[in-house]
Amino acid sequence: MSIVAEVPSFLQVLSNGLVKRFEPEISPVSNESSSHGYKSKDVMIDSTKSISGRMFLPDTPGSSSHLPVLVYFHGGGFCIGSTAWLGYHTFLGDLAVASQTIVLSVDYRLAPENRLPIAYDDCFSSLEWLSNQVSSEPWLERADLCRVFLSGDSAGGNIAHNVALKVIQEKTYDHVKIRGLLPVHPYFGSEERTEKEREGEAAGYVAMNDLLWKLSLPQGSNRDYSGCNFERAAISSAEWGRFPAVVVYVAGLDFLKERGVMYAGFLEKKGVEVKLVEAEDQSHVYHVYHPQSEATHLLQKQMSEFIHSF
């Protein structure tokens, strides 16, 4: 068997169709409150499709107030990533504390075995699970479903956008109110290269980017697929008028920064309330690789401020 596609240290696709993933350090859950101020547990969102999630509940001793809910979608080019990766676990647990928010992190099915739009459908179904479980899941007894936020990094930021579109178009989950989106370093593309992508071709960034899109796009599609190229989504003006407020986080050293800036500008032209926040000296998904850094703590503070502005 030969390797037909590879993301070094993360993914190999073999000639017989087998996919090998090489996971970084993972974190177990802790049902008891830790010294970090939160507890965590894994939940099954849809056993028929192997969609699971990891919940983070902040300690709120003596308080009975309801808490907002953040639904988070991990990154990884739709092909890798997990709620259990240590970087995600640490970042989201600390975010739950910083923002006093219940966090549901979703493990959707991965490409290339499960190409788009499966990731969008899986993550959309997490909202149904949330609405159905709020009356029976003890960790959701204080959840405020009128203050639900969608977030994610890289491919997860792309998913947050597309799930929000799906909610608007299908007019479902009226009892789950999506108040805002917080995409972090969102992963979009198009057949036409941007300036930064042309510059990045020599560094190899674009080749890996192209490979991940090739593995995740529907068969027969290119990077002008509406899930990849946000300008191609068939959305009416009235539907854009119902799109929630958005804060787009970009990193100054990230070659995907340009796409994030373009995304924010596109939403603004559609009349969406949008804000762009840049971490000037940081790289792509720095918060996952350095979850205890000063820059990550600042990001958590910024996300908390956005959530509590509603």
C-alpha cells in the first residue's frame, strides 16, 4: 500500500482507501470540579452517526442565574481534530470559566470518509440535541437557550458560518436563539487565489490547504463550492437580514488572515453586524497550540465580552 495523500504528523490516506490519523496528546474528562474552575464530560449527540461532544461547565457556587451556551466546532481542515485534543480541552475549559458559559464542543464526522456537507449536517444536529436535552441533562438545567453562540476555529469557523445559514434557511429550532457567531481564523477559499495565497505557494502552505480542500469537498466540486466560497451561498436579502451578529478573529501571521478579512467585509456589505479583531503577532490557531499564553487569555477575554454584550 502506498501513501496517496499526507498531512505530515497528522494524516495519511493510503491507496486502499484506509485513513490513518496521528493524534496529539489528548485530555481525559473530569466530572468533578478541578482547580481550574470547571468540570467536563463527554456526551453522545447521535449514536447512529457516531457524533459525540464534550461539555464544559464552569463552577458557579452560590449562583442560580442562567448561563449562555457556546457551541464550538474544532478545526483541522475537516479531516482531523477532536474535542479531546489537549489544546482544545484546555482552551475551552478556561473559556467556560472566563466567560461563565456552558460550552458544548462537537466531534463531527471527518473527511475524506465523510465529505462535506456531512460536517455541516452533524454540527447542525448538535442544536437539536441541545434543545432536546435541556430539560433532562443536569448540566443544562441552567442553560439559557435564548443566548446560544456558535464558534470554532479554522474549519470550525467555516462550520459555524454554514450552520448559521442552515438555521436561517430551514427556519428550525426557533426555541434555540443564535445570538452571535465567533469564528476564529475561519477557513474559506475560492478557485481564485488571494495575494497572500500566491505568496504562500512557495512556502508550501497553499499545497496543504489545497490537499485538505481536495479531501473534504463533495466529489465533483471545486473551491467555488458554496461551503468553501461564502460568496456563492444562495441566500436572499431577507435571510441575510436574520443573520446573527459576528465577530471575526484573525491572526497577523496567518496566511488565512486575508480570507477572514474578506469574510468580514462580505458580511458587512450584506448588512450583518460584524466586527474584526486581529491578534497582530500570532499564527494560525495559536490558542490551540498555546492555550495558556497571554494572547490566548486575551482572546478568551474578547470572546467573553462579545458573549455578554447580549
